[in-house]
Amino acid sequence: MKLSITGYSTALFSTWYFIEELGILFDAGDGVSAGLLQKSRKIKHAFISHADRDHLAGLIQFNQLNAREKLPYIYYPKDSGSFPAIANFCKKFDPHVTGTQWQAIAENERIYLNSNLVVESIKNGHIAAKEGVTKSLSFTVFEIKRKLKEEFGALSGSEIKALIDTYGKDYTTYELKNPLISYSGDTPVEDWDRWKNANILIHEATFLNVEGEVIPDKAKNKHSKLEEVIEMVAQSNVKHLILGHFSTRYSKEQIELAVSKMIKKYQITQKVDIIYPGEINRMTIESNA
Ligand SMILES: [Zn+2]
């Protein structure tokens, strides 16, 4: 499936990614509506990774421009109080705007966008939270197909239908999950297996960690360093990596150089795209399993 991705991602200021064919928005930082113009109308499902202001400040305008009957859906980590606050504010500020579906989600939830598209939420460590508490999420979009189990291959259509009616579809078929696109949100690199089979991975790489660089203590364990991301991707089946959320402390040239150094060091064969600070980037990528 071809995916057209428009993204803006600059640490501290704003992050949003729009996947046109899926009608999905990952995060809604400042400027998302101004950046997408009429295309923001195509967003049906907005998944907000966490409540840091650079990931949600565009929600008010996005909501009032696009709300219509039962749309859009805005999903957010269930224990972030910021979202009910914003939802309440929007209802008072724009009382004529109705239709928006604010939905709290936990980790490991499955959100069906239709019968063959599902989004799964993954808890990440950007915001420390006890077990069962959800404050920061990553997401993967899967294309789902049901395949007939081999042992039933010789049966006719009506025989299969009869089996499904009697024993349920899990008895006769199994689910095939094709990960179309994954989004890390803000997160440290925590688990190399998390993105092992991602076709397209959008991952944050806030810090280049160039020689002599001092990374502020409070940011240290909450974000990813470029090298950690590349090292992880080198061990994975990721086919296409999109790097974003770079700090504005780096110039475009510094980022370009650091990324190409890391590609060489870890002998990355995957395609790598960079979302430079302050720029809206547009790309079309083929996502196949
Ligand atoms: Zn951020």
C-alpha cells in the first residue's frame, strides 16, 4: 500500500504526522491545520501520544475546523488529565462544534478503524507511570486479513460457512497482521523487539549526542539519541525509517552528517528519511509486508 506522509517534528515546538491514505494523524502539535490546509479534512482518527504541549497544541483549531457528525476521533492516553481539560474547554469555547469523539485509551488496546485496519497502542517510558497507568503511548497501524487454515483448504464455501457458524471464525481462519506504519511518539529506546517487524517506522531522535555535547539531565532518559535508534534499527526488519523530533540546537548540516555517519557505522541498508527542524516534509512510501 502506498502511504503519503506529511510531517512536521521539532523537539519542544511541535510534532504531527498525517498519513493520508489511512486518514490518520499522529500527534497534533501547533500548526497542524495551517500545514495541511484542506487536507486536514481527511483526518478521521487522531492519535495523540502524550500531553506535552508540542504534541497537542494544534487540537483546538483542528477540532473546530474538522468536527462533523461523529468525527473526528481523538484518542489519548487514559491517565493524562490534559485531554479532558482540553475537551471541556473546546466544548465551551466552540459550543457549535459537536461530533468530536474524545476517547481515552490504555496500553495494548486495539482500535479498529474499519474491519481490516487496526491500531495498537504500546506504552512507552517517556513519562514515568506505574503499572496500569497510561500517560505516554506509541502506535502501530496494522492491516488485518483472515486466512483459511490449511486443513480446511479442500472444503467448499458453504461447508466453511457452516463451520464458522458452528465454531466461530477463529476455528477455521487465522489472523494475518501486516504492520503498515509505526510511530514511536516521544520515548527513550527501551526495547529492540518493539519495532522489529515495522515496515515503516517513524522514530524520534531528539539528540545527536555529538562530541562534547551536554544533554540536559531532565531530558536524558525521556528521549532517544540518534545512535541508539540506528543501532536498534540495524538489528531489525524495519524497511523504512523516518527520523524526527530533532532538537533545534542542531543545524540541518549537522543532522545530515550525523545520520550519514551512523548509517555507515551500523551498515544500515534500510532507507532513511529525515524530518528537519522547522520544515514540513512530504513523502510517499510503499509499505508491504
Ligand atoms: Zn516532544
